[in-house]
Amino acid sequence: MKATHLDRMIGHYCKIVIKEPGDTKAHVVTGIIQEIEHQTRLVMVKSYSGCYCLSIDAIVAIKPKKMMCT
């Protein structure tokens, strides 16, 4: 499948704002984008609190950040 601008974010630490259909508030996930599945429209994110599988359609915004050392 054709590469997108989202593919450039693989391996980067990012702040991802998501809003699921039917939710009134948006949620924020911060972590490293591990993989993007274009056929299933899913983004795999690894964060300090665990691994997430996010729908591309639910993503409102992505902002790259510098990784915080703790």
C-alpha cells in the first residue's frame, strides 16, 4: 500500500489525541508508534502504561515530542 505521512512517525515518541465516536471528551496517549496497519486502519503504540491499538479514524492529532527520561 502507498506510504503516507503517518508512516514517518514510526519509531517516534508522540502525543496522540483520540476521540472515539460517541465520546464527549478526547483522550491523550503518549508513547512510541511501533507499527501502522493500513489494511485494518490501526496504529500500535507502546507507552509507559502499556500497549495500545488505536483506530486511525479515531485519531484527531499527533504531535512528536522529545522523550522524557525517568
